[in-house]
Amino acid sequence: MTTIRLRRAVLGGATALLLAACGDEKQDVFTPEGDRARSINDLQVPVFIVAGLVGVGVAVAMTIVIVKGRRRYKDDTDDPTQLEGNFKLEIAWTIAPAVLLFVIAVFTVSTLLRLDDNEAGAAELDGMEITVYGHQWWWSYEYDFDADGEPEVITANELVIPAGVPVTLNVSSRDVIHSFWVPALNGTIDAVPGRTHAIVFEADEPGEFDGQCKEYCGLSHANMKMRVVALSMNEFQTWLEQQQQTAPMLEEGDDGFEGQQLFVDRCSTCHQVNGLTNADGDEILVEGRAAVVSRYAPNLTHLMSRETFAGSLFDLYDPETGEFNRAQMEAWVRNPTAEKPMYATPPEGELPRGMPDLGLTEEEIDQMVDYLVTLGPVPPSPEGPEPVTDEAGS
Ligand code: CUA
């Protein structure tokens, strides 16, 4: 009786876990939203069914053997009758799996070849390349229209693509091995330092698709998320234009001016904001390159045009009301390592990873967030929050 109850509890718990794991439909391997992901799903579903049938068959056969062949009497100490060498059976259970595996291999290889075709085909994009970099623990995206190696647009965590056309991503890493995985759009591709791996993403319709780094990459691996925002071609072009604008330099009296000074002093060695100048009027560049994303930190020029921040861990806007999530942003600026495990203050000789605690006062935190909200525009997302105007500026 107790055993049955225990089994039921375990089974119930496992089912609940399984269902919980499938709860986020934006990140579900069984609901493909693009051509490539559909190819994978068309392969995996039949394979899972066949594997399931084989598994059940084996379990049933084993149960029959165990029940029928078990020792009947406690005092029966003789060995059971030994059987060996059923030639026909042995041939059968060698050939059947071999045939099964061969059939699966044919479909698997043809799917792999199909996925390996990395031709992107949008005339409007005219050779545009998107390079994806993994960092501990966030993603950056560099859009290079003329393929001259100097990206015109750099953003972080949220990859914006046009819907309905295949887009080639060149995936690499700036530190350790990560893996880029947005299950609704394609399989995984490793992000390896010093190498570039191409993968094609295509979303059928405008929408949002969540992903997760899939290669253990250190302390905050589980917090290394990403989102793909697919827009109509028109909206995408608008987005591209917006992203190429520089942030306005605020002047004394403007909301966020004090925060801008703080940002220049405390943040601008790691975070690039395009258009930001120092006291001498020179543009502040992280590592000497315009618009570059350093290996340390996301480019924040258009921070507020995203929906998430800190490795897509937190919502920048309340998903219900669309209001700027100021409390979470303040908490992040107040003590980042408390919000997301990082290696920001490592022992001497070790490299720091992630955003350090800057030790800002409450007043400074307030000023800093007042500045960050000026880094617009608001997200162009298809299902995202409505534009926020007053809340963000005050
Ligand atoms: Cu990056 Cu796991």
C-alpha cells in the first residue's frame, strides 16, 4: 500500500515537473515557429514515438521474463534451467535495431544536410550579416550591412530580425564556450571563442521567441537567456534606422543629467553609449572603437528599446501594464551580484566577470536610473508593451 502511494507521489511529482518545464510556450521544442525548427520537429516527433514504442516493448518483454522466470519456492536452491543459443531470436534482435537505426539515420542525415544549408535569401537585407557573441553571461548582436567588418548597429540580449525571411547568424564567443539556442526557430549552435559558426533563423510570423544558453559556461549559465524579436520588414527597417541614431547628450537641467555625469565617470569604461562625450567634447569609446561592445558589458545606446535587461533575466517593462520596471532596475544598479550571481570581484589575479557593485548611494541610484530611461526609444515589439512616455521620464 505504502509503496503504491510512494510510486503515485513520485509519478505525480515527475509529471508536475515535466508540465512545468513545458509551461513557457515561447521556449518549447515542440512548437516550431520557423522553417528550420519545423524540420527538426518533423524528425524528432516520429523518432520519439518509435523510441517510446521500443522502450515499452522492452519493458513489457522484461516484465514477462522476470515474472515467468522467477524462482517459485524459497527453498528451491537449484539454479534455474539454463537456456542459450536461440539462433533465430539472436539474429532477429540484431537485425531489427540495425534496420531501425538505419532508417532513422537516413532521415537524420537528410535533416542535418537541410539545416546545414545556410543560404539566407532576403534581397532587402542585401548581404547584411549579424554576428552573435556569447559573453559571460549575456549575448551581443552586431549588424554589419556592408559586411566591411565594422558593425553599424550593436545591441544586446534581444536579437531583432525581420519575419518571413531567413537570416544568417555568425555565432562566436568572447570568452568561454556558450551555445545559442532558441528552440522555436532552430536547433543549437555552439559559440566558441576564435571560431564562427553560421546558423539560419527564420520566423514564420512576427513574434517573440525565448532562448537559453545551452552550454554550461560558469556561475550564471542558467541566467544567460536571450530573446528573438521578429518584426515585419517595415518595422524592422524602422528599428534599424532608430538603432543607428546616437544618444543625445543631456544638458544641465535635463532629466537624467546628473546620472549622465555619473555614467561617464563610473560606467563608460565598460558600457558604450554612442554619442556620449567627455568634458573635452570627445566621444567616449570603449576600447577605442565606435559602437563597439566591449567584452565586459552591453552597449546601452538604445537600452529602453529592449524589453529585458541583465542577460534577459529581468523585464524592463511590466508585462501587464507596460510600465517601466523601475524597482528592478534600481535593485540591479544597487547591487548587481545580489540580483544575478557573478564573478564581479574575484580574488587577485583572476579575471572579473559580470557587473560589479559600484557602491552608489540611493540618490546616485535614482540619478543613474533617470539617465538610463533616456536611452530610448521604446520597444517596437509585436506583442510587447505599449510605448511608455511619462513614467519613464520622471
Ligand atoms: Cu553561456 Cu551557458
